[in-house]
Amino acid sequence: MAAYMRSVICLASVERSAFLTRANGIVESKRYVRGLRRKPVKVLFPENETGEVVKPTPQSQPAKQNLKREREVKVTATTRHHEEPDFVKARTNVQSSAKDRHVTVSEDQTDGLRFERAFPGDKRLARLVSVARSRTFREHQGKILLEGRRLICDALDAGANPQMVFFSTVDRLRELPLDKLKRATLVKVKFEDIKIWSDLVAPQGVIAIFSRPDPSRLDFANRGHSVPLSLICDNIRDPGNLGTMLRCAAAAGCHNVLLTKGCVDAWEPKVLRAAMGAHFRLPIYPSLGWNDIENHLPRPVTVHVADSSCGADMSREASDSQVDVSHKPSKVGDYGWTSARPNPNNMRYEDYDSDSDSDCESEGLSLPQVGTKLYHESWAQSPTALVIGGETHGLSLEAVQLAEKTAGHRLFIPVVPVMDSLNSAMAASILLFEGRKQLLKLMQTSGRQRKSKAEQQLS
């Protein structure tokens, strides 16, 4: 019995040791699997108490295969992880470059013309409208902004070059001459975007960017109705006044309009609205010096200046129909719309004080001696130019000197004593239409005389 018990205890201890050995092998194999993941260079198997190497059990083979598959998946995922940023970066660069170039995704077509649809966030309209409103940009980049169907049609009919047209609906686009828009970029935008960047209270839904026109290359429709009369705008700073003057000059059939360097830009949005398409009815030459102005006038020519100072004073001494033409101004300030301030462009007048006659005599300056005339008297009997000065800065001294040089006159419109003068644009309209009437009468008289002479020669 004792021998039997010893054998049972011995067998139990052997089986216990064998069980622990198998369990220890499983645990150790798991540990070395983790080590294999970290540094798969050399695998060391554990040893038992007797010093023998314990090889991995068959159950560890699937774990080894799983480990291999996990390593392959990890390598593939790592490769994709390294390659994906480049792909995403390239795709992002393409999208950003497309936005920078403002390439729309879809294109449509109407009446043979392709147009683009602006994608959300397209800033072309905002950018172009903002820069086109800047005088510096217009002069350096040669772009102008036109808004509204009528103004755009006038520009296209005169031969202006369109670059980009923004419209809200296809019907708005079809209101324009499509055959003249083949070389322009057409972009369809939301009406809300046009309303944000429009200067009008009720936008028409169409805005166009044009190249700055060259007056010598435009085709003006009223060439056949013009008379030899030029309008010179001197120091006109108000956009509304300048636009009204341009409109009156086009309606009176003036040959051209010359703007001095002190004038507001003729392509300002306010000037364009007030002119009502006059920019494309007659040549307008901006930012001219007085030497350049003389080069744009015909030879011979008579230059007259609009004056308002002598009307009230002379009405006390003369009747309504006669004026004492022997009255001569004694200083620059006697001219109603003539500035008595020093001319910064000519240092010769820097120290001149208009209130002191002794300074004039000491410096040897001779003031212009220009006679006066009522506006309805005969003053337009040959090619004529009329100078209108701004209400704030007045006429330049060079304008009065040019009138003296060409035997011109100071023209004034008599008003009641309680009023100082008329608005410069209103005075320009009265004088321009009076000059047109006199020139047309002279042309008709000369035409009848030539006709009578020809009939006498035939008889």
C-alpha cells in the first residue's frame, strides 16, 4: 500500500511538472512573439530546468503566420500612410491652383457662346470691381468698369474691347450683341453678388470689364453731326459736373473734349453714369498739359473762357443788351472762375500775390488782357474752343493766357444780382449750344454764298 501511494505521488508530480512546462512554453512563446515584433533579427528559445532547449509547440505556428500577415499589413499601411500625404497634397495643389486660376467646374453654352458658372467663393467679380474703381489701377493696367446694358452696348458699338462680362441670367446676356463678345470671358454669377458690388440702387444684372479705350481708335456715330467746337475742362473736380459737361458736349456735337491734369478721371463710375454714354459719342482726351491741349486744337482756333465776375458789376453801368467791352481786369482775381492762387506747376508765379499790384510791376508779370462779351453775342465765327473752369479752383492762368493769345473773349451769362453765378455744368451747356447755333448759322450762310457763286458762274 505504501509502495502504491509513493508511485501515485510520483506520477502526480511528473504530470504536474509536465503541465507547468507546457504552460511555461506557451507563456514564453507569447513573450517572444512581442519581442519578434520589436526586433525580428534572431529568435532565442527558452531552456527548461535541465538545460534542454524547448522548441515551440505546434500551436505557435499559426501565431507565426498571423504575425507575418500582420507585418505585411503593417508595411502596406505604412507605405500608404507615407504615400497618401503626397497624393492629398498634389490634389490640394491642383484644387488651389484651379481656384487661383478661377477655373469653373462646368461650362454651358448659349447661342454659340460658352460661358462659365462661378463656383461658391469665386472672387473674380469682387477683385475686378474693386481694382477697376481705382484710378491708379485704371491708368496702369488699362481697365475700365462699365455697368448696365445701355452703356455696355454703346461701348461695343464704338469698337471698345471687352475682356470679361459678368451676368446674372442668360436673358441678360442675350440683350447684348453676342457677336461682339466672342473674345471675352463670360461668367454667370448670382444676382446677389452683382448687387453687392454694384453702384446702382437697382442693378441690371450685368457688369463688364473693358480695355481702356483709345479715342483715336473708336468709331463715333455722331461724327457727321459735329461742329468745329471743342470743350476744354479745366480743374473740374466734381464727377457729376464733369459727366454732365460730357453729355452736353456730345449733345451739342462738339468735335472733342480736352481735360487738364487737374480734372477728375473721366472713367470714374459717377462720371460714367452722369455722362450717359457720352464717352463713346465723341473723343475725350484726359490728363493733358496746356502744351498738349494746343496740339489737339485746330489751326487757327479762337479760345474763349467762361467768366462770371463781370455780369453783376457791368449790369449797373450797361443796358441788358450792351456791355462795356473796354473794361479790362486788373488782376487774376477779377476773373470769376479764375484761380488767384500760385501755380505749383510754374515757379514763375510762386511769389505772386493777387491782391498787390506793386508785386506784379516789380516782377514784370503782364496780366492777360481779354475783352468781355455776352454769351448771345457773336463769338463763334471760326473753329472755336470753350474753356470751363471748376467752381472751387477756377480757371488756370494758362487758360486766360491762351484766350489772349488767340484773340478770344471772356463770355458771361447775366444773372440777377442776388445770385453769384451758375453751376459750371449748366453754364457749359448754355454756352455750348449757343456756340453750336452760331456755327451752324455761319456754315449755312457760307454754304448759300458758295451756292450762289456757283450759280453765277454757270449762268
